[in-house]
Amino acid sequence: MVRIASWSTDQGLSVFSHLRLFPEKFSNFHGATVPVTGLPWPPFIIQFEEKAIDGSVVKKYKGPDGLLLRAAANTLNFTFSFLRSVTGVNDAADRVVERKSFMLVVFHVVLHTRLERYDYSYPYTFVSFGFGLAKPVLKPQWQSLYYPLADEVWASTLAALLLMSALIYMVSMIGKSMLLCTVLRTDALEVDLSGSIRKSRDIGAMMQEIFGTLVGQNLSNSMRSGSSNHALVAAWLIFSFILGTVYRGNLTAALTLPKYPPRPETVEELVNYVDRVTMPPFGKDWQKQFRESGSVTLEKLADLMYTGPSILEGLKQANEKKQAHLAARNAINHWIAEHFTGADGNSLMYFGRESIDPGASAWPLPHDAPYKRQLDAVMMTVNEAGLYNKWTHDTVEEAKRDGRRKQRERRWQEESEQASEGTQPGTSTSSIKALTIVHMQGPLILLLLGLVFAGLTFTTEILSERCRCR
């Protein structure tokens, strides 16, 4: 209370202050302590401790919403204190509804289902809700030998193999027939026909010769003899050289940079992929909103939703199970950068490309709060100056730097432990990029099939030979 003036029948009105007789009450709180509710909600409100000049430990807050609260407190001249014994966001909202708290300093998306309980301040930001998922891991795939070339290339190569085998076989047979006719006309019967006229080969043997050049096998003497098929063989060798070089180069790239399976990026893909979707406790309002949306996809999402775990707990579950976590984009990006990003900047999780019902967000206030207009003016000024977006960007970047620093410290600690144990630093398995069964399953399966086929062929030959001997 501030005494501005007094009135008496003798002296009338006496003004004691430069303030107006009927000032705007909530333009200046005159240093009063304002009770607010809110929880540490990284990256929006981050609580940290700092030593004061007298040596006492003072709790301070950073993050975009924490800095916005400090800006409002400095402008309206009040100090704030967080109500204790607040167990969650829903409990903090209940304190606002009961008018025990002046405001809830954690952003809430403006939903019509929430307006029944409390009012909102000026919508100072737009929040994009979305889902965080674990990046799909590589699974052993026998198609690793097939990926380097497209389907059309494989089909064209098979057609070229059949065509060249037929052409070379036909040219060889015609050439040998002409040679045989020449020998018979000259009556040179004493010529050793075994040295000049080779035993004709069937089409299967010819295809084996042609296919061998694709894998770098040398030509046999029968393919090199005679001049009738030299042009065909030369053309096929050039084609084999180019195709083999391209295939080996793409195969190396496919093994070292393998093809990852597709990952969900839209809400429709998400509901058909995961078994469960988690969300913090305030997700009950969203679940109700999705059920009343009239969208088949959002209704299916509401059926998969389970509210309760925090963002960090939900992301840990999503990283271990086939489920996703639904929260604000900035919040998920913050936790991914801090807890799921390695020292090299690669993260184990990702944020879906499609946002879910993005909307304006504000602080919950009691209905008909008389200080709403003054608080809205502060928020509008901060928002128009671009400070809130700048604070959000700085907070996320700081979290990324802290995450990389922790990873480097952990790596340095592992190297120091290796040095103390007598192991050469840098020889840990985490630093070696070795090919695993994920990459080499295709060649191993191909070798196994080849051995099985060779064994069956060998068994068939033995059985046929025994039957012939009998």
C-alpha cells in the first residue's frame, strides 16, 4: 500500500506523492513478492545456483521463459517466489485456478479445453508439437550385394550376358565349320585336328566364360583362339571393365555408407509405425483435443497416447522401445542435444518433420486477472524485439555445447584409463569403424549358397557315376 493523498473537511484534498490520484495499480508492484508456479522445464526454465556477495547461495533461472519472467519482474517492479510442494505441471495449473499463484510461467498452448479452467496471457510464441523417435538402426540385409546397381542395370546386364554368350557361341561354331570344310577340301587329313579344331563347347560353358570376365577371371585358350570372335570379345571386355569398376566403387560406398531403413516423418506414418506414444502429464488436454478433432489420424494417435513420463524419460523409452515421445520441438531438441548426442555431433534420435497442431502459447493466468494488461505489454515488447527467439536459440546452442563437452570429457577419461592400464589410447572398439554382420551378411549368404549348391552338384555326380558303373 502506498499513501498518495488524504482528505479532511477542514483541509480538503492533500496530495503527498507525485503519483496520480487513481493510478494504475498493477503498473508498479513496489517490490512486492509475487507467488508464481512453475517447474524447471529445460530449455524454457533452467534453474541454477549462484553465490551472492555475502556468500549465500541464491537460486536463479535462465532459459527463454526464465528470462521473460525476470524481464517482467524488473519492468513491473516485483520479486517472485515459486510456490513449493508443486508436484507437476497439472498441480501448478491448479494453483493458478485456485488463485494461489499469480501466473504459471511455463508456456501452455491455447486450447479451448483449457479455457474453462484458466485464462491466458499474451501469446508470445508459437509452439510446434511433434514427436521424437530413435533413428532406425541397420539390420543385417542380404541385399547388400544388390544395392550398388539399379534394377534396370541388373536386367540389362543379364540380357547382355545372354546375348553375348549366344553371339560368341554362334560365331565360334561357324568359324570352326568353315575351318573343317577347308581342311577336308585340301585333303590334309594328316593334320592333327585336335590342335587346330577344338572340341566344340556347349552354350553353358560359353556363358561361364563370359560371366567369368565380369568377376575378373582370365579367358581360356578357346576364347582367345581364332580371329572371328576377337571383336566381340574385345567389346565385351570393355563393357566388363566399366561395369566391374562401377560396381566395385558403389559396393564400397554401400558397405561403408549403408542404406538406412525409412523412418516416420509424418503423423500418419507415426501411428502406423509405433506401438505407443508417451507425453508428459499435461498431455491429457491434448489427448482430449485429439479425440474431439474429427481427424481419423489424430483419433488413432489419441488411442496410442500414454501420459505420465517426463520428456527425458519418454525419450529414453523411445530410444529403447518401438515408441515415440510427444512434446514441444525446442524441448525435445534440447534433451536430444544434451543426452543423446555424441562428441562428433551425431545424435541417436531425431525429431519428426511434421508438426502436430502448432498453436499460439502463453502463460496461464487466473480468470479476470487485473494485472493481465500490464503483463501483456511486457511480453509484447519482448516479443517484438526478437528477444524470446534469441534466448531460445542461445539456450539450445548452449545445451549442444555442454553435451559435446561431456562426451569429450567421457572420452578423455576412457583414454586416460586405457593409458593407466597399459593399453594404447585410441585402440578402443568405439573408435574403430569395422564392418559388421550388418554389412557382410550378403557375401556370407552368397558363399553359403554356393557351398550348398556345390555340395549338391558333387553328390549328384557321385551318385550318377555309381549308377553308371553298375
